[in-house]
Amino acid sequence: MTLELPCAEEINYWKTSRTGADAWLEKTVKLIEDFGGQVLEEYYGTDRTSGRSAYKLVFRLGSDTFDLVWPVLPSKTNDTAAAKRQAATMIYHRVKANLLHAKIFGARAAFFEFLLLPDGRTAAQASNDELVKALPGRLAQTNPLLVEGEIIDGQDIR
């Protein structure tokens, strides 16, 4: 299923900054590192078939890995540089807000939709049934209160 994206000009941060996209991404990496995290991968890519493009950050906070993919919105005026700057600005503000949330509730709660599951998908990409199957094992890896062999909701924790 392809998500229908709004035009960049209709969304916040359209041409509100002269700071380049790379500078916004570096600021985002610094936020993650200052929080004690580690950025493992950083990409910008374009699907040549659809013309869509996106930024991707893969980072680790504590024992969890997160995979954040953020689209560069299509521009009515074909101003790709402004659309890329807008996307990078949104990534920065999203990560900054989520890190504040993480200080209170923990990184997993703050970035749950981006939590990388063992099969390479994020929590947001998995169906509810798949999450129910994947998470007990994932949680047991990082939660000392869950012990291998323990039964939770009829499921053996492995």
C-alpha cells in the first residue's frame, strides 16, 4: 500500500530556514549522541521508479535499535532542495521531541513505531498479531524481569 503524501508547500517548515538539510541531520545525530545513543546508519535515497525520496536514520538507544525513515514530500514547484531541507528539519524536531519523551518514559516508548524487530521490519510495519508474537522475545532480551521459559499470556518466553 502506497501512502498518499501531502505537498511540501502545505506542511510546516516550508522555506522557514536557510540551514541546509545536511546541517539539520548533523544536529539530529548530535542530539542522539548527546542522549547517549549511537547513529549506526544515515542515508538519503530516491526510488527511481516512483520518484519518491526519503532520509533514513538507524540508531541505537540503550539496547534497542530504531529505524526512522522520513519522506521528502513532493513539491508543487519542484523545489527539491527546499523539500529536502523541510524533511531534515522535521526529522530534527521529531527526534528532539521524542528524546524529551524518552527522558521520562524511556526510549522504547518514545520511539516505539521505529523499533527494529528481529525480522528487519519496524513495529509500525508489523501487524498486531505479528507484534504480539515478536515482542515477548524482544522484551525478554532486554528486560531482566522476563525470564526465558516464563509463560506470559499463554506464550513461552524465548
